[in-house]
Amino acid sequence: MRILITGITGRVGANVAKRFVELGHDVTGFVVPGDPQSEKLAQIGADIVEGDLASGADVNAAADGADAIFHLGAAFQAGGPFTPEQYFDINVKGTFNVLEAALNSDRIQHVIHTSTDGTMEKYPPEGIEEPIREDSLPLAATGWYGYTKVLTEHLVDRYVRAENLPATVFRFANAWGAGEVLNFPQFHMRTFMDQLEGSTDPAALEAYEIMSKAYDGDPHLIIAADKNGRPWKKHFVEVRDIIHAYENALINPATFGKTYQLASREPFRWEIMIPYLAEKLNAPCTKVDLPITPTYYEYDLSAAKRDFNYDPPLSLFDVIDEAIAHRDTGEGEIIPTTV
């Protein structure tokens, strides 16, 4: 099968491409002209086509002969800065061009479009108690990245309903690549000390004082809790979880016209995982009640499990163990974030 991957030089796209080449598929990557990562992708056996997502002619040429499209290409915060016009050209017009190319093809059997959980408002003042389903929250993003992703989800829905296009939306949780769990800012006390330093709010001053007395240099981890002492909770997704989803969902009619959240096997619970991570890092950890909007949510993954047997291969303990092994010895089942 020939698969076109936009955004192939990103940390997710590169690893998805590597896996599908290993499975025997013909993979073509659509890249911006002069992308320095293109040579590395060519070395693993992917063909490279240069072009602009905002150009319908470029996208049509790249999609010619493809059987499926994994549309991961996008303008997002970490790759910027981007202007509002660039967000629209790359994300919205780019997705329109991908969908049009698929519609005009006599070969495309599936388009899998990448979206983000940044389309939803996940941080109310008291957190979210019930697991979040795909339709639990309104798509309320106002930042340009999240907002343009809302528009692209609507575009996919339109092409499915109006044109019967076989398309699926994957909504990624916060994605981790190789070893990134060790340095995630919200696991480290220093992050919150910097955030609260200089505040005139009495509760913030109290929390800052507690951290200042406990802090004895990095790494010092934090069991972040809300103002009532409830530890935080957040869902991430590891790159191999994402790869597993693409493998299972590809040309699976049960997924056509649907949106799925992709996340890890279980949410990251600060009170469980931070002590474990601290032990592995030989670092102290301290529980602190923070007078800020908490991170407290997890996803309901039942739709993905039902429709394409989504079963994330790694536990969070596995992710931490492999990150430590990779750091210490260079060994472990770590797939690099870039090829």
C-alpha cells in the first residue's frame, strides 16, 4: 500500500513513517522545500516530495497514486512563531487541499487527519471528574493553533457527510517522545517556584514559601495538588501508542466519519507516578497544594477500543523505566523522536 504522510519530519510523523516502512508499505513524505530532516527520512526508505500544503497543485501531485493519507502536517506552537494567516494557510487551507486531493482520487481508501485535545477547554477551576468522551466538551479553543484545528475537524466532518469520504480524526493528547517524561516541566518544583515567585496573593506566597524551604536544587519533583489537596491528573500519549492506533485503524470502515481521542493506557496521577519517577531519578519529591487552576482530567478511550481495538502497548511505569534506561545506558525500547 502506498501511504502519503504530511508532516513526516515531525517527531510523530517520522516514527509512524519508520514503522510503516518496516511493515512493507511504500511511504511518501510531503515536506516543505529544504527541510533538513528529509535526508534522514530518505535513509529509512521513505520517498520525499517537496511542496506547500497551501498549494492545491502541490498536494494533488503528492497524493497521486496514494492509497491512504496520514495528514499530520500543521503549524503549531512549538514550530513557530506563526502568524494568524500562516495558521490558516497551513492548517485550514492545507487540510482542505488534502481532503480535495483525496476526493478527486480514484485510489484513496482512507484519510486519517490529526487534531489535538487543545481544541477543548480542559481546565475549569475545579478540574473535570468524569472521564472525557469525544463529545463531552465543546470545541472552544481560541488560540490560533487550537482554533484552526477546530475548523479542520469541521472540514473533515463536512467531507464525510457531504462527499462520503472515508476519513477519520485522531485527537492527540499531549504527546511524549523519547525520554521526555523525565523533563516534563509540571513534574518539577522549579517550574512552580518560578511561576509563583513575586506574587502578592497570600495563598501563592504560602505555597512559594513551602517550596522554597523544601527545594534543594534540581531535580526536585513535585506532587502537584489543587488548593484542596487533591493531586493532579493528566492524560498523555506516547509515540508508540500513536503508531499502534494508525496500524489498527488504517482502512477500518468502523472508524470512517468518527473522531477518536488517543491517550496512554492510564492517566498520569501525580500521587502515584511522581514518587515512582523520583525514586528512579534518585530525587526528592514534595507534595504542595497550589493556588492555581489545576490539571485534573482523563480521557474515556472506550470508543477507540471498541472500533479499532486501541490498546496502548506501554504503561506509564514502562515509559519511565525505558526513559531511565535510555538516559543511563543508551539502551531500552525507545523510538527516537526524530529518525
